Amino acid sequence: MKRSNIILITISLAILSLMGCVKDYFDFDKLSTHVQASSRWTLPVAYGSLSFHDILTQLDDTSSNFHILSRDTIILRLEDQIASQTAADFITMNDKIYTQTFTKADYDNAGGFSGGNVLMTKIDQQFPFDAINALIIKTALMQHTDLTITVNTNISHRGFLTINFPQITYLGTTFTYTIELMGGSTHIVRNLPLENYEIDYRYQFVPTTKFIEYRLTLLDNGSGNFDSSDQLTVNVQMENNQYTVLYGYIGQINYIMENSKIKFGVLNSITSGNAVFGNPRLYVNIKNSFGLPVKFGFTELYAKSVTSSLDINITGGRMYDTNPLFLGAPSILHLPNLIPVDTVLYPISSGNSNIGEVLGAIPEYISYTTKFLANPNASTDTSNFIHRNSILDVKLTMDIPLELKTSGLVFMDTLDMTMDLDSSMWNRVKNIKLKIDVGNGFPHNINIQGIFIDENNNRIDSLFPGEDNRLLVESGIINPTTGRINQQTGKTTKTTFVEVNGDRVNNLRRAKKIIIFAKYTTTYNQNNTQNLVIYYENYSMDVKITSDIDILIDEHL
Amino acid sequence: MEIRINIKAVKRALVLLLSITCLSSNTLWGQENLGLYYFNAVPVSARLNPAAAFDYKGYFGGLIIPLSGQIPPPLNIGFTNNSFSFSDIFYKPGGVYGDSLVLVFHDSIQGRNFADGLKSVIRFDLNTYIDLFHLGFRTNNIFWHFSVVEKIEAGVGMPRDLIRLPLYGNANFPDPYINLSGFGARAIHYREYGFGAAIEINPDFIIGGKAKMLFGKANIDMPKTDMKWETDPVTSNFRILGDFDINLTQPILDIRDIRWDSQGDSLVFDKDEKDFLPVDYMLNGKNLGMAIDLGVSYSPLDKLKLHASITDLGFISWKKDVTNIKAKGEFNFEGINLEDLLDDSVDFGALMADSLFRLFNFNVSHQTYRTTVPFNLYLGTNYFLTDNFNVGVMYRGKKWFEEMISSLTFSLNYNKRGSGAVVTYTLMPDNYNNLGVGFTLKLGGWQTFFITDNLLDAIYPQHAREISIRFGTNWVLGRQKKHASLLQ
């Protein structure tokens, strides 16, 4: 064999033998799919600067009657409308219809034609709108009435029908209206809108007083005698009656409002503890533009405590039976310009009642019932008036300046949480480390604990295991001169770490909610007492939460 | 003309070719053929140095030549991975793993070491050149060349930090920020018409040049692919910045706009499908460019030659079927705002995903742009031991993806009137296993050749990272009389 062929074969064999080694690398039947990777991830979870407004808004569950008045200091204001009455709610003026018919009898009573004519008269004595809620009207200034006079007649004689309203003054004179009759069967309708007229009710109970006088004058113009079948019917309708002012005596009217509650939604999140508030105030603001004396007072005034569930009577209030309030009313002299009279029930405050203690017991609500009595003296000589725009508006207001001290007020809030991660991913999480940075610009120490619960509300774990409460951060530094915490330099900062590993990671997976407990405590001074601290509008708490997560993958694919 | 066929030589060549082919059945082969530089038996060596001279009078070949142009077709196929080989990922560590094959990620330390050892941008590049037609002939002291070549080059890039990120996490990351730049692709398809000549100034000095008209067919160019993720060490806040420029030339889609829908949670592509006509595509002459090759050979001493050449120095101006897309954005994430958290109304994951999804703002236009052709710089010298046998060394620098990829090739070369062989050894960055071989089989005027720079990759494909192979068939005609200046 030639040398070159030997070399070629040797090389080929070497190559072929090496293919066996190569094959090892591509023998995927022997491939181990084990992978291992250890990584650490950091990510920002949450951030923000919470003002007291943010916290209270989050805690409040009533929202409708809760305001924060921020004029540097913070005042919580809760309001409730006790009553709001308008004149329209109070007085309604019904339509009135008058009907009179002239017949042969009236003709005969008038003596028949004499001197070429005959005059027949009839009267209506009843006044309109004479019974409105027992109102005794003396004068009615009417804004508008749709007056309609309808005449139906078959009298063949010509003549005149005059309708006179002696008690109605219109355009400065007694209101009279005349209709000419042309004889024969006739149907006449006259629409007369009366604007701004006056009805004088002073003599309505005098027997001779007429409200409407009908004078039918027929002319003897050769149409023959007045037959027995002849007649004339007149209807006077007063509709769409609107008054401007009613003067008179409304009578004695008793009005008991339904029980109402002013709810402290923001305090419902408090589970325990008490506090002393600096200067809470409860007052009633009444706007009255009805021209009548009113007696007002509470028949019931108490609070229910969130923490003790007891009812606590509130003292110092104007109780109806013992020290009622007589509301101011506008003077008749001010009409027609109606100016409501404001009356503020002097505030129930810590100085004249137990409202401070009541608030310190953390009320869930204040329950009250009020009573009004119009014309308490019940004298018909009393002059009342009701203007069409008269209102009676009664509002209960509770102002709570945020100036308080507490030895431990615990707020609770529940947040939904779902760690929506694939279970295989959860198995790889070995450790979670939360870093919570807080800058406390509030004048209270704040302790926070979180309890994780499952879908059945069973406790699974806590944010700070092994401790019921863990001090998170102390109060901001109050400047002794200004009494304020400088929000740039005076915040107390604290960094807290929460480590979750092992079984705790599995607990976190099962958690559906976290209940947050926050305990506020006023710092003790060197005398071991507590001072009242004021919350200012610019106070805030900075929070930054980051997490470090260790993931270990050590498995077969 | 008498044609002698060396049957034994044919057998040897066939056995070797088959062996290598079998071994290569599961691998892609491709690398620029550096061994071609002194392999002047093969006419395409003029592509590397237009000053190359040949000891035959003429040649022709190409895909369009009946029968000989297709068996085998004249192809150059190259594949490059700049970072790792198969055996870097799958290997047998032995020990407790016994005979098992493991992934490099079977151990966290090994996995990190592997990832840290990768290039900052991992690239996979592919190129193929198809000689449609080439022709060369000699007149007096000038050797003329003409060629039509279809060139396709493509590459994709991926940032290394994308692999390092899951292995370290962003908290333990070894660098100040996570560099996600380098995502992208580049591709170019063009046809090159070249006309050149090698001129013998004197027996010791030859200059050559080739002017080429380029007709661009399709292109993907991403001149900017910046993206990075910063995590603040104190606050852990995220900041992700992205800035991409993409230029496309393609005949399939007319992209009018890319925008977010009114809800901002879906990306809308306003596009129309074009009528794609393959003939129109292949004959498209609107995207014009030009390039030049320049070369020089100088013999300062007897038997010693110095060579220098630069090839594919040029550009293409893309005008037809052009789309430019700019995407830029910044994502800052500090976590959930506490007010939203207290409202119980926020889905943390959805918040992050939505914000990250809308990272980019897009701007679409249709402006002409220009790309440069990846050029090559060659510097070399060879020494003639005999008239036909020389040893050489050659430096090659290739401009690709803003990088200059360098290599140094040592070669043993034999050339005689269209017959020849070459053995090479090439040093490349982080790759020292490039043993190459090339040979021709000549039967009269018919010449077929094969060359590769990575023979060992055929034997050890698990270590292959840069593979190239070229083969083809030419007709080599005439015999140049011996002349000192033309001796190689």
C-alpha cells in the first residue's frame, strides 16, 4: 500500500474515531435538565406623602357630612341638616269657585220692571283661602290670581251685570267688573288675571260683610215680561292663587323632627383608646324668615361611644323642656325686603358641657331629636306673617379642632391584597425584605402593626411577628417657640426592615387581606404629662416602601 | 489539447470531502475564507486583493453557467457567533454528574461565569455570496476582472445583560446599570456588478482596483439601539431609557404609522400589504450604491512579497420601499402612589406592565438613508520557498456593527496553474482553533475548489463559533508564461 494511501486512511480513521467523542456532546438522552440560579431583585413598592386630610378621607366612611376646614390649623366639621322648611311647603292656597243664579223669583223680589229697568242683587259672603293650616289671615297681599267670570243666560232683555269685590283692592281701588248683556241666549267668559292685589280679611267674620256683590240690571226694552224660565247664572273662579305676604295669626303649631344622627365616620376606624380634644364645639345654626315666634329645643341629645358602646348624654344643650331657645324672626317693618334672621345656638363646648369628655370617649354618632313650636304664647293677637320666600333652615354643626392628646388611640383599616403570582414562581421566592422609610411630620408617636388574614378571616401572620405593636416612628420635633413641626427639618425619620422568609412566604401567599392597626400616642413631657398638640394643615408623613426579593431556582426543567 | 486526469488524486479528494461533509451534517459552516488570500489558483482570490495576479490567461464561471455552474454552485457561506460555542453551554463536567451532559446553568456560579464571559453584545452573523457570473482575462500586462455577485449578510444582536439579569437580579448586578443596548438586527441584500483590473507596473509592483455598482434589494439597519435599566441604590426606583432608530427597506409592507390606540394599551400598526413581485424585487435598481476595491502587491526582495488591499469600501443609498422608525421613551417607576394604594384600586403588576408597555413613542417616516458596506482591510506578506510553494501571514480587519473584527492568518500555499492547496491557521479574538484547508481539483480547464478556515470545527463542532466554507467551479484557461513578476 502506498504511503500516501496509508496516511489518508490513518487520517480518516482518526477523524471517524473522534466522531465518537463528538457524539457525546450531542447525546441529549444524557442531558441533565437541572438549572440553578440565585438572584436578588429590588423594586420600589410604594411612595407618597400623606397629609392628615388623606388619612382622614381614607378612614371616613360617611363622606357626605365630613369636611376639613384648613385654615392652617385643621378643624373637622361634621354637619347635619335638622330642618329645612319653605313657605311653599307650609302654605297652599286652593282654588275657589263662586256661583250665583238670577231667576224669576229674584225678579219678583226686586219688584219687576219700574221706570224702564229692574235691579236684582245677590251677595257671596265667604272669603277665599280662609282655612289654611288654622291660619287666621288678616290681610293677604296676593301676587297673582287667575280670575274667570262665566255668564250663562237666556234672558231676552238687555242689561248689565256688575260684579263688585268690596274686600279686594286692585290698582288702588275696590275691584269691580261689569259685563254688558245684549239679550237672548248668551254664554260669556271673561279671563281676568289679577296681579298684586290685596284681600282685606279684617271683617270676614262680620255678618254684613260681603266678599262679592252681584248687581244685575235689566232694561225694559220691549222684550216682554221676565218669564219663569228665564235665568242668568254667573260663576266666579279664583285659580292659581299665589300670595306675596300673608298677615294674620298662624296658630300654635307643634313640630317634632324625626330623630337624626350626626355620624363620626372618621372615628369609626378607632378600635380602642381615648383622647382629650382641646375645644370641640357643637352648635345649631338657624335661619328664620317666617314672621312668627318659634320655640326650639332638643328633646334628646346623646352620643354613642365606639369603644364602650355606651350612650352618653350630652349636657349643656338647649333642651326644649328646661331651657328652650326662642328664635329670632324678621320684623314686619322690613317687608317687602325679606331678610332672614340668623340665630346661632350658643355653642356647646368643653366650657359649658361635657362635650369634651363625650368626644374623648370616641363617639360613633351623636343622636338628637328637636322640637319646634310656632306661636308658643297661643295668642290670636300675635301678628304673624308669611312671605312666599320665607324659610326655616336649621343645621347642626360639630367642629372638632385637631388639638388633642391621647395615651393611645388605635385606628384600624382593612386593605385587600392579593399576591397574584404563579405558584411556581412563589416556590422560588426564598426571602422578601421590606424596607419601610417613614418621615413623621405629625405630632404623635405612631406604632403600626399589620395582621394578614385569609379568605375566612383567620389570622395567618403579622407584619412584625412576635410583637403586638412595634414602634415605627416617633413624633416630629415640635419647636417649643412656634409650637409647630418644621416639615423640612423637623420630621423624625425611621427605617424599619421586615423580613419574610421560609414559612412566612407561604403565609403571605395565602393572605387575602391585611388589617392595619395604627396607634397614636402623644409624647410625654419632662413632667411625665401630655400636652395638647395641634395639627396644622401642612403636616404630612412621608412613606417609601421598597422590597428586596431573593429568588432561588434549583430544579429540573 | 491533452487532458490528463489523476484518478488517485480524485479519490483522495473525494474521501476527504465526504468525511468532512458527514461531520458537518449537523452544523452550519461559514466563515470568511481568509485562506483564499494567497490561494491564487482560485480566481475568486482576486476578491480579497484586486492586485492578485494569476498564472493562467483567463477564467470564467458562475451559477448561470450551464451544468458546471450548478454542480457545485459557487457559494460562500459564513456563520459567526462572537461569544460562545455549543460546548460552552452543553458539556460533561464529570464528578457527581457522571456521564451526564449538563447545561452551563446547572450551577449558579458556572452560569454567572459563563454570562460574564460573553461579549457585551452577543452577535450571530450569517453571510452568503452567490457568484452569478465571473470572468477574467489577460491582455499584455493587465488582468481584467468582471463579476456579478449576489450578497446577503445578516446579523442579530442581543445584549449580554439580558442573560446576566436573571442570574444576578437587578439588586446584585455587577455593573452600575443593566445595559440592554444591542438588541437588533442588521441585514443587507444587494447585487454587485464589478469591473476591475490588476496592472503590472513593473515586475515587482502590481496595483489593482475594482469599481463596483451596488443595487440594494432589502435592508434592515439599526444605527441606534440604546436601552438601559437603572436601579437607584438608595430608593430602588427604576429608570428605563430606550432610544431606537430603525431603517427598513423591504417590498412586503407599507408601514404608515405606529401608534398607541386611544386607550393606550395596544400598539396599532397602520400598514398595507404591497403586491410583492419577485421579479421586480430582483431587478430593483432604485437603491443604488457604489464600492471600490483597491490593492497593491510589492516585492521588495527576491522571493518576498508585500500585499495590501481594501475591499468593499462603499455605500448604498436606500430610496425605494423605505421606512424609518424612531422609538424613544423613558420609564420611571417609584412604586404605587400611597393614595392609590389606600384606595385599594391598584393592581401593582398591571400598573408596572402598562407603564412599561407604553415606554416608547414612535415616529414613522419615509426618508432616504445610507448604509455603508462592511469593508475589509488586508495586510500581508508571503515568502516563496519554491516557484509554486510559499508561506504567508496576513492580517484582516473587517468593519461590522461598528466594530473592527481582526484576525491573523498563517498559511502554507501551493499554486500551479489552477491547481493548488492551502493550509491555514487563523487567530481570532477569543478563538484560537481555526485550522483551515483548501484545495482545488483540476481536470483540464475545469476546476472545482473547496476551502474552509475551520477544519477543526468539522471535527469538533461542539467548539465551533466561526465557520465559513466556500466552494465552486470555474473554467481556468491558458497558461501564463513564466515571468518573475507573476510568480506567486
